[in-house]
Amino acid sequence: IITSLAPCMAQRLGALRFPGASTVARLRGQYRTLFDKSETKHACPRGLPNIVNHNHVSRALASQAQVSVKTAEESGTDAKPIGYPWRIVSAVCVQRFPTLSRQKTPFELEFDEHKDTKRAERSRLSNHELTLLDYARRRVERDKKALAESLDDMQLPPLEGSNEFDELQESREVEVRQFRPAPRETLADLSNDKKSLQRKLDRVLYLLVKKARQEHAWQMPQGGLEKEESLSQATVRGLREECGSGLSVKFLSGAPVLYFSYLNPAPTPAGLIGSKVFVLKAQYLSGNVVVDNSELDDYVWVTKDEMKEYVSNEYYKNVAPVLID
């Protein structure tokens, strides 16, 4: 079967071609026209090729997408650059999950009280509750007998085990009175230290890093795809290069959960008109970010709502579908 299918497969594979120089030049002309007329510069113009699957990028496609653009200097001619005009970027959404439950609303508190009442009515009594009922029953019987015989309090016979029961009951009441729950707000909350992970313990925090530039400086850790590299490999390498080796995370999947693209203000010298960003999700485990002032200038751990204060509206709109509050 393989022998019979080989010629057909070879014919089909041979029909695959990358866009030629004239096609790429025409597409770039369309890009410049659309870029000058459009109000937003982050939308992907119609007509540009998209060979990358939104849900999964195989190693072969990623390698093809990273074909280097041949410049006139490399070819020795005056030909225009040819190749795939997009830069492939792999980003990681690092999230620290809550360590405390959310504060309950008044309705939730009332509902919990109702459930506890119904559960207590229908549940079987514990050993302590049975002991308490037996103690109360014997005490009522003693008081009735004392009333019938006209005995005062000094003449009442002591109940068996009453001292031990009273001591146990008193110790439990003291324990309940002395219990103080730990505060939900930490010192990091009071000082609004957004580099600390000991804040907003009942919310999900996301890692943002600041690049050494003026515009669009804040973003999730990311890195460009290199030759013969998969998305997951590029994400691990980019996270280590930008945040240091001290940050330990667990990737939730090897496939991206989100894809978006944006255009450059102008084509780069290499002929790249924009970037296609594939976002993978990871769970924070331990460690923290190390700023080396070469890759990064700063970093913060923020909630979904706080992220709006750092990233652009377009960037937030792109990543919001995978953020949880």
C-alpha cells in the first residue's frame, strides 16, 4: 500500500510552493494600503497568507514559518526580500492560583446557615451530643426527685461524671472564645506590593514583564520561535531567558490556548510585517522572577482587573478570553 501511494504523495507534496517574490511584493503592497487606511493597526489585513493552525502548530509548520528572508545582499541581486512575512512568537500565561476561598456574599451565608440547620435536623447524633443529652436527662430526674423530697441544693446528690463533663464543656467553650482566624489581608496587600505573591490570596494572579521600551512595554513573557523549535520549547526557553531559572512553573498543555496577531508600525528590515502570538498556559509552583535589566526592566503579579492598568486595550482584548477572575 505504501509503495502504491508513494508516487501520489510525492506529486501532491511537489505541488506545495511558497509565495514567490512577485506574490509577496503584491501582498506587502496590500498591507501598506490597508495599514494607511485602517484605524486600528493590530488587525490582520485580509488577503495575507495564514499557514499556521490556531489550535496546534506542528514542528514542520513552525519550521516553515521561520524561513529566513533572503535579502538583496545575501542573493547578490537587487531582488526584493522573499519568504514568510510574519514573526512567530510563543508567549506563556503564568498564573498563581488562589490559596484562600472567596469571601461569601450575604446570600451564600444565609444559604449555608439553612443547609447546616437541615443537616443537623437529619443527621445522627455524635458521641458528645449523646453524652450531653444523657447528662441533661439525669439532671432533670435528680431535680424532680429533689423537688418531691423538698431537698435544697446542698442536699442534692452529685451526678456521676458531672465534674469531667463540666470540665470538658468549659475547655471547649474557652477554645472557641480564644480562636482568632488569620487575617485575609497580608502586609503585601496593605503596602500594595505587586511584586509579592503574598497578596490577593483569594484571586488568580498573572505575571507581566516590562520590556526596555516606551510603548507596549508590559506583556506576558514571550520569545520568538527559532529554527527547528516547537512552540513548547520556545516558550520554556523564552521564560527562562526573560525571568531567570529560579521561576518554577508547570505547563498545563503543550498546545496553545490562544492565538492573536498584530502588525508592526512599518515592515522591518528583514521584511516582517507583524507577529503571530501563540499563548500557552502554565501554573506557578515556586520561585520568583529575576530582573537582569537586559531582557526586562520590571515585573508585576496582577489580577485580571489590574492587568488593564499595564497593557494596552488591544492587548488586553486579545488575552482576556483565557483569563479567569
